[in-house]
Amino acid sequence: MKKITKETYLQWYEDMLFWRKFEDKLAAVYIQQKVRGFLHLYNGQEAVLAGSLHAMDLTKDRMITAYRNHVQPIGMGVDPKRVMAELFGKATGTSQGLGGSMHIFSREHRFHGGHGIVGGQIPLGAGMAFGDKYHDRDNVTLCYMGDGAVRQGSLHESFNLAMLWKLPVVFICENNGYAMGTSVERTANHTDIWKLGLGYEMPCGPVDGMNPVKVAEAVDEAIQRARRGDGPTFLEMKTYRYRGHSMSDAQHYRTKDEVAEYQKIDPITQVKDIILEKKYATEDEIAEIDKRVKDKVKECEKFAEESPFPEKNVMYDAVYEQEDYPFLPHKL
């Protein structure tokens, strides 16, 4: 694994803080109805992404996830201004404003969505890994899912084929404790989700998903196994989300005290404490990073606000292949 250095910690702090503040801004503009539809925020889970990116080779490895997917493409190299524009429904967005919150996508940066169907991305992740193996490419796919998605039958079908064909895929469950509003304890008679891999003799295990170092170590081992041709791994990242399942979630299923307890192990705070403890940066240098992040979020908002909405014909062109399709409203 690449060494975890002073630069790593400083990068982690700036990245995770930016992802958090980027989504805090999304929450604010959602209330103003500038972002519409559903909005699922990643607050609290940033260490899973930060650690994973450290272990990946971003020149060739792929990522696919569910609908809590705004900051992952940014980590993979997508311009955050385009991500915010997509959420605003603007033509400069990653999908020309037609995908919105749950469907961020960038083939160029090997980020394959953003999927609104619970568990829908799991067989797709296995399929991408199959394509890489079939074409003898040295790529690994990281396929993320929530704790609710592991109850889908498609997970078991994908696990079976991934082991049978030794596909270069790392399955990662981001277990934040609640599938929408349903606790893990109420969805099955076992709470150790990682043990689902045992039925397929798939290497598997739990990981502290609030610590980017632990994440990086586990994901690196899994990626190396996949790259050697030894097949998939299933990791359960034990993490937590500080906001609701989506912006419409009243969060009646948990207490404020529970959230406060998990905020004591906030991944951003953990990384900041190490930076100060090891004297990787001073308080003044941390303040400079904070200001840089704040300015960057403002730039993203300004870009999204000032971008135009897509022309209506773009929507029709994306839906209808036949150019002279006779039943479009403007042709009737």
C-alpha cells in the first residue's frame, strides 16, 4: 500500500472537509428549492471514500455505488462545479442536468453512477469486473452498497458468480446502521453483515469505517487480491450518517444523543487531531485550508447558479432515438 504520510493526512482533511461543506451547501439550497427531488447526503461516511481512494489506482480502477453519490465522483476527479450543476438541473452538469442527485456519472473518470434502484448497482459492478477480466485488463471495480441493499437477491447472485469466475471486484457495504429508517437488527437475525461472504467462501470482514487508515488498509488488501486474479472480497464498513436518510427524513428512529455519540468519532475531527498532534500543520495552516474549502464551495454554487438550464430538445433527444418520432408534444 502507498505510504500514509503527512501529505496524505493533509489531503484527507481538505478532501473530507470539502465533501462535507459541499453537501452542507446542497442541503441549504435544497430548502430553497434550487435542488429538487431526492437528496441523500454522505455526512459522516467520508472516511470510507478517503481511505478507498488512497488504495485505488485512479488511472484504471472503477467505482460504482448507490444514490448517496455526490462526493465519490469528486474524489475520482470529476470537477465539483459540474456535480453541483447537475444537482441544480443545469446544462453544464455531469449528465446535462437530466440525471440529478441520484445519477451522477462520469465514464471519463471511471465513475459509473449513482443508481436509484436499491441494490441495482451490485450486479452491474460484477458485470464491469467481468468485462475487465474478459478483455484481460488490469482493472479492479469497487462496488458500494448500503446495509439495506444487502437484503436484495441480486447480491447473492452477484456474489455467487463473482466467486465462481474469480472476478476482480471489491464489494463494500457502507453499514450506517439504518436502511432508510430501519435498523440492521430489524432486517435480519444477524447483525454482522460481512458474514454474508462466508456462504460463498469469499474473503470478508468488518472494517472501522470512521477511520480512513483502517479503510485504506482493508481496501488495499482486497484490491491486491483482485489484481492478482484471486477474486472478490466483501468488506463491511461500519460507519454512520449524521443527517437523515434523505432530506425528507424526520429521523424518529434514533435519538439526538445517539448522533452526538457518533459525532465524537467524526472522521474529519479524527484526522484533524492527528495533524495537530503530529505537528503536520499549525492551527493557522488549518484555518487556511478551511478558507480554501469555503471559497471552493462558493465557486461551485456560483457556477451552478449562473449556468443555463438545458434546452427542452436535449431531453427529447436523450429519450427518443428516432429523430422524426411523431408523438412528441411539439409535433402534435
